[in-house]
Amino acid sequence: MKRRTLLGLVGGGAAVAVGGAAVAELFLPEQATRVTDEEPPESATPLSRGSFVGKAAHEVSGTVTLARDSEGYILRFEDYEQTQGPDVFVYLTPDPDPDTKAAVSAGVKVLIDGGEDGGESTKLGTFVQRLDDVGDPTRFRGVAIWCDRFSVPFGAATLAPVE
């Protein structure tokens, strides 16, 4: 996320008084990448699935599926959209409705391949993310979209078994 600090009063920015001067830090919108990977790997078996809902005045929509294929586990995001912001990441959590710092801290951060700034959640559309470094992800019950910088939820999905 690009960040600019301006001196003076700026509408819509977070203003802080420092030494008698007003300083506002503006966050420019992320450059989201729209992708369309229509099909999951052929051998992928869906294990659990959830639909995203926005939290704390942010918008997140689409579905996420935890699946297993011959190479391991994957998360498949379908028709995924989110409000862009600074330091927004995806977390797998034991909590089915992860919307607190404690719930996210109990989980595992999933760095999105092709995401901005080392794995931020800036991809939109339909895509697959491999889960190589999370151990057995079937122990998780929720997916959080979380802003690390401000410790606020952007959205969440409850993972329910696929029957």
C-alpha cells in the first residue's frame, strides 16, 4: 500500500496534531488484480465451503472452498470481492466467525500468491491458493479477511463441511 503524509487539514483523512501541525496520512487504494481461474485442479475434492460477509463497514463477498488434490490442500476463491485497504490478509482460524484479534491470532496467515506487498489480499475474482505451510487445514472453521495495521475485520466466511 502506498502511503503519503500531508501537512495541513485533509478531509476524510485521519488527522493527528504533532507539534502544533496537523498531519494526515492518506492511504491510496491498492491496485487490485482481477483474475479468472475458472476451474479448480481436476483432482480437487471439496472438503468445506463458506460464503463471505463484510464486517465493520467493509464489503467482502464471494465463496471460499477448502479442497484437497493430489498435491495437497488448496483454498479456492470464487467471485471474490473485497474493500481494499492497507495490510489486509487472509487467515484460516479455528473460530467459525473470526472477527476479533484473538480469533485471528489463533489462526494461520495465508499469503496470497500474486498479492501486493508480500501476500496481501488484493486479488479479486476466481483463483486458487495452495496451502503448503499450514499443516492440516481441516482443523480450521473460518476464513478471516483482516487488516493487520488497524486490527479490524474486513470480512469472514464460516467453513461448513461439503456433503
